[in-house]
Amino acid sequence: MRRQRKAKIIATLGPASSSYETIKALFMAGADVFRLNFSHGEHADQEERYKIIRTIEQELKRPIGVLLDLQGPKLRIGTFSNTKISLKPGQSFRLDLDNTPGNNHRVCMPHPEIFQALKENVELLLDDGKIRLKITKCGTDFAETIVLSGTELSNRKGVNVPDVVLPIDALTKKDIIDLKFGLELGVDWVALSFVQQPNDLIQARELVGDKVKLIAKIEKPMAMQHLQEIVSHSDAVMVARGDLGVEMPAEDVPVMQRKIIRKCRNLGKPVIVATQMLESMINASSPTRAEASDVATAIYDGVDAVMLSAESASGSYPIEAVSMMDRIIHRTEKDPLYQKLVDDSYTPPAPTVSDAVTSAARSAVKTIGSGLMVTFTETGLTTFHAARERPHCDILALTPVLKTSRQLTLVWGAHSALTADIFSVGQMVETACAFAKQESFANTNDYIVITAGLPFGQSGGTNMVRIAKVS
């Protein structure tokens, strides 16, 4: 089940991909991690999908990552007496806390904390930016606005406030319930939606401890003001271009995407590009050429993973979408320009023992022409450091911890496998060589480069590199 590529694929499960047959087909087509989107579906549905994933994992004897994506504090308007209205540029429109069904002049926005943060001249975006309102007057329970651009507006559409740090927690009551449920299931990654500042991640970390790894979803422009701290406090970052594209001009999104990728690469944190990557494949069996180029661009930038949302969750061609993404990644990584761009974007290691060791391992791989770097890890951090280096070879991540092997399915270049506990350097070398042959990464007399942390069995950092000849 070895993948012939470095970047990983995350596939969202949903109504179109809930059966055993479809989920297994998605994995065989190239999905490395499955996303459970808790913005939709009931707990029973998500639990059934999770059980199917683990059944397939046992059958194929390959770790499979599961990502729980929390809904977050999604802001919505209330309802209208006639279900929908039509707004025209220049007209006045009021938002307030009155839960009476709305009309052409007003509607409820049941979020009192938002009104407290609003100011005159702030713009509000409704229904994914289709409607733009500018605040002319506001108080603790209302906002008078003028319509800048309008169209039809129906019940419970979303509200975005691009230029304001909202006084709301990234974890809602629903999120906390979903998070507890996901931890009991045993998910590997949790994506925190609408992260605005580092404290959002700090609060989430207090709830999850070391049970899962946290992904910060960058969906609000305000998060860019705290990007360094947000990346530092997260285990990985997702560039969620859907909401990000609503709250900032479309021409700014590619610039922000690349900035986020660079920051994650510098700090050694996995980075995911998501949303609308193969959007047309929701209804068509092949993507547009622009979409194929979009996926390839993310790969050229050196991302760890790309993600499918509705394409695999509710589209008509979920398996074809995963297969297409797999082929695009494979073809892009075979381009000689790909390795050149990855090398050109290389950032010197930080002045730490772990970075010094993995940088030396990267140099050793290149010097001796080794096709494999083997990492021994308890928590996954040794492999994270190796992936940051983007070596000219595959990374075989060996761990005695099942949870860690599943988490590493998200990391660039990492092929994770379970091994017994290691107690000596000799046992480490013997195990590395055995797995290198078993997993078809090396043959007899090939050289492999091994990194690990001593003493074995303790998490604390990578401090050893060893070159071994496979016997």
C-alpha cells in the first residue's frame, strides 16, 4: 500500500461516501486521511463512518488518519416571514435581536456579542459574500445598514465580519460536545474552525491535552495578524480558502495562501490547502484545467496535503475525484522543476539539536544518494522534523504507538508503520533495515539514513543520526 508520492490527500466523507465499499475504494484510489465534517450529519452517522475506516485499516494493515473538523462559531441571520426577500443596492436594512420573522426592512441576527463589537462603516457580508452591507449606525442590540450589493436573501444564511476581531470563542457548546464525542471515538486530528488568535488554540489544547493533534483553520483575515503565534501553537494548519475568500478580495487569497505555506514550512508544521480544489467534479467526471493547475500549484509550493470537500462528500464522482487528485500530485512531483522549487524554498534549520540532526540527515541522503530516511518516533515529532527538511527521498516513520502512526499519514513524504519498542541502537538498525526491505523502500546493500532520539522510549527530541547498509 505504498503511495508513489510525497504529498497526502484528505477526503471528506458524507452522503456520497458512507458505505464500506465506497470508503475502501476511496482509500485504494489514494485517500490517506478521512475528514469527518461535524458541520453536517448526526453523531451516529459519523460513528458508523469511523468504524468502517477502522475495519478497512485492520483489513489492509495500513494506518489511516481520521480528522474531525469542528463547525466553529458560524454566524447566521434568522428567518423571514416569506422565507426569502430581495435586497437592492442603496436601500436600508436593519439587523437586530428581535426574533420576529424578518421582512424587506429587517431581520434577526441572534448574536448579541457581535453587536457589541460592531462600529460604523464596518462591512458585513451575508450568504458567502453575495450581499454586502455597510453599517451606518449601531448599538448593543441593533445595526442599521445600507446595502452595497444585493440579491435574494433567504433564511439562516451566514454572516461574515471581515475587519473585526469577534468576541467569541472558537469552540462553541456544540463544538465541545462534538469534540468529546470525537475523542471517545479515537480521532487522530481535530481541526479548529475560525481561529482568530493564539488563545483559541490554547483553550482547545487545555481540553484535548495530548490525545489528538490540533489543526488551526485559517478562515478569517484577522488571523493573519497573529500568523506566527497561531502556527506555533498548532500542530498543523489548514488554508480554508472558502471563508477566507469571502472575507478578503479574491486577488489577495493566493498571496495569503503562499504566505501561510511559507510560515508553516519555516516552523516545521504540516500545512493543508483546502476548499474548491476540484469543485467541478461535484457534478462532472473530470476537472477543469484551471482546477488541475490549482492542485499542482499547491504541490509545487510544497504543501503536506490537499483536501477534497464536497467533491468526495456529496458529489457524483467521489472516487474519480480522489483518483484525479492522486494523478495530478504524482505527475507534478515527477517534474524536475518540483524538486528544484522545493530546494529553492528550503529554510535553514533552527538552532536546535533536533533541527541540526535532521539537517545533517538530509545532507547525508543527498551525499550518498540514499533513497530512504527512517525515523523512529514516539510522538511523531522526529518525523515532523524530517519532513520539514523535504529530503530527496522517502521517509519511513516507525513507531510503537498506533495513534502516532495514524497521525503521520498527514505528513509530507511519511510512510508510517507500527513496530515493537526499541531498546538499543543495534536493534534500531536491524529493525530499520528489515522494514526498509519489507515495505519495498530498499534492497540488499542499499544505504539508508536513520534518525532517532536517545534514550529510546522517551519523547524529548531527535539527537542521533546513523547511516546503515541494508543486509
